[in-house]
Amino acid sequence: METRIANYRIIIEPEIQKGQKVYNAYCPTLGVADYGNSIEEVLKSIKDGIQLAIESLVDEGKEVPTDNIKEQVITSTEVTIPS
């Protein structure tokens, strides 16, 4: 079986749940999401979820989508919200 290495974009956002900060992680390319109590914890957890999603796609004979990280531009912009 041929193996490849792929990089996926992961978005991590903090959120307060029951007075405690947690971190939500999302991989938009695969639609995988998870959360953890620290950035390190959520990165490990989302990586496991990504691996599981990829294995499921391969088992089903489906194409595994990948991100082209080198060509993406990820940025933000500040706008004014009228009062």
C-alpha cells in the first residue's frame, strides 16, 4: 500500500464553557471538529480525528481531499460594525 504525507489546515478558537476556557479545533477540508482543555490537547485530538476520517475514506474507496497549504493565503480583516 502506498503512503503519502498530507498537511491539513486546522482552525483553533478559544471558548468559555461553564466558566472554563476550552479550545475548539476544526479541519474544514475534512469536516472534522473536536475540543480540548489546551491547545496541545486539542491538536492531538484533532489529529486522531483526521487520521480516522482519512482511514474511513480509504476503506470506503473514496478520494481523500487534501489542502494545498503552500498556495493558501490565510488572513483576517478588521471592519467597523455600525452602532
